[in-house]
Amino acid sequence: MGIQRHELFFYCRAGFEPDLGREVRDWAQARGAGGRVEAPGGGGYVRFAAAGEKEAAALAGALRRFTLVFARQWFRVLFELQPGKGGDVVRGVMEGLGEAARRFRAAPRVREVLAEAPDSDAGRLLWPRLEGLGEAVAAGAAERRWLRPAGRGAPRLHVCLLPGGRVLVGVSDPRGSAPWPMGIPRLRLPPGAPSRSARKVEEALVVLLDEPERAKMLKPGRRVVDLGAAPGGWSWQFARRGLLVTAVDNGRLAPEVLETGLVDHVRMDGFTYRPERPVDWMVCDMVKAAERVARLVGVWGARGFARCCLFNWKLPNRDRLREVRRCRAVVERELGRAGVPYTLRLRHLYHDREEVTGFLSVRGPGGAPAARRTRRPGTRKRARGRPRRA
């Protein structure tokens, strides 16, 4: 028999529970919802107990993929299985879903099953069980005709194993949650990568952009400026997709980066470099103060130097949430002054440590890039109305 819960469950990186707990509490309070936050240190998750079932459902309905920075994945808890020796988890999940269906007066319908456990020392010991558990629950749901992969509006079913034998069962809206268990895409470091930071770019492009955006913005021939490029892991990731990269750094690039034939190395300070013409991408992974990088991103977006920006903000050991909010405000202030429409997404990725990764997309009127041509250093501004010399 399952124990009914009125709560939301969030996965995060172990050690970031206080940051996510504050973020969840502040977000819920901003929506007029009170509740209790449980954020066990090192557990890799946060639980938010709402006042009741309606409150939990309303909060779950308001969540979107990028509502929270430090949450990789989330779901609304339907019930918790009581721990017991030799208990059949699959049977308990099926019985609990049947009971929940009677409670909500609706037949269970799910589009997929995600078996999960927290990304923590204790949680990772449970990961070997997840694949078999997920297959067994999916088979049970299919046998009862509850599994509808093509069902419009059907939620994802989450079965979460917690240390100590506890099992949480819940659902999430596919439009507002990650498609991977625990919100972690399984990616391999491409062969020949010059640095481990290449994995961060791979994950960022998968998590922060949807498939149509990737297909459009990562076409071969697009132009990229990589600020603070050395040793070139980010430049290499874009070059291997056929994009043309200007790598800006006073340091050396790895030989395999230059061997792509698509990377032009400019020895210059990334904070002072400006492109001669607008580019499709500005990417930046500099070990500098987060606020300084945020201002740089805001300037590139507001002045139309780049259509898209992909960047990292290095965070302090304390008040990480406060630093993210401060940097977000810097970017939004620059773009607000320019009156430029934009989309800003931030996420603490699996391959991020003391940092967050962001994606900025800037659009001008009519869907065109909000771009302004810039003068090359040392040239005069042409008088208005005067014809350009041949």
C-alpha cells in the first residue's frame, strides 16, 4: 500500500541541495504557495511538501524545463512505497497507480517510464538496478494498457529509488521536464577531443537547445567566436560540426583544434575583441569573475554582435544562488536597455561543477538577428547620407 504525498521532488548535484532548496522555496512563495523544504546534505535531491494535493498539482503545472537553475529533473510525487524486506517494487508500483487512478477518477496513462536514483554516493549504488526496474515497470504498465508512448498529454512515470529502501512514484509533464532519467543525458566524450570541457559543450547543446534549434543554429558554415578559447575544447566541438570558428585567446590551442582547418586563432584578449560583422554564435568558458562574463554576454547580445551566446559563470563556494541571480540581472539589464527580445536559459549541468551554463538567443524585429554593424578599430564613422567610396 502506498503512502499518499503532496509534494514535488527535484534532482540536483550532491552538495547543491541548499541552493536548490532556497530556489524552490522562493519560487513557490512567489506563486503564493507555502510548504516545507527537505534538502538533505549530500543527498542529491530536494523534496518540497505542499499544503495539499491541489497546491502540489498547481505548482507542478507551473514548472517548466528552465524554471529552476539547479534542478536537473523533477516530478510530482503520487505516493511512497513503504520499505520492507523482500517487497516487490513492481507490484507495489502497479497497485499504487491503480489506487491513485481511483482517487483521481481517471485511468492511468503514461508515455514512458523513468527508473531513477539520486546522483550521490549512496544513490549511485542503486543505479545498477535501474535498467531492470524500468523495463519491468514498463512491461507491467503495457500489460494493463497504461503505457501509451504516443499519447498526447500523457505524463512521464518516475520510479525513484532512495537509500534505505524507500521508493517514490510520481509523474511529470513531458513539456516541462527532462527526457532522461535524473535529467542526465548519457553522452560520450567524442574521440580526439582536446579537453574534457568538450563534454560540457555537448551536454549544453543537448540540454539547453531543443532539436529544431540545434538543426537550425548548428548548420555547417555558421560563424562562431570562442572567447578565451585555449586549449580549444569548445572551438573543436563547433568545428567538428562544420562551423567556422574564430578562437580568441593569447594562449596556445591544441594541435588537433587547428588541424580541423575550420579554426582561425586570433591572439587577443577575449574581453576586448569585437567582430567586424555579426556572427551566429559567441561562446565563452573563461575562468573569470561571473559578473564580468555576464556583462560581456549582455553587451554581445544587446549590441547585436552575436545571435546566440553559450557561456559559463564560475560560482563562489557560498551564496551560489545569489550570484546566479545577480549575473542574470546584469544580462537582463543590458538587453532591457537595448529593447532587444531574448531568451535566456540557465542550468547547472551534470558536467558543471562550481559553475552554471547559460544559453542566450537574441532576436530582432521580424525574427531577424538583432545585429548592428560595428566599426573596425581605427576607422572613421561615415557621415549620414554620404555615399560609400567605391
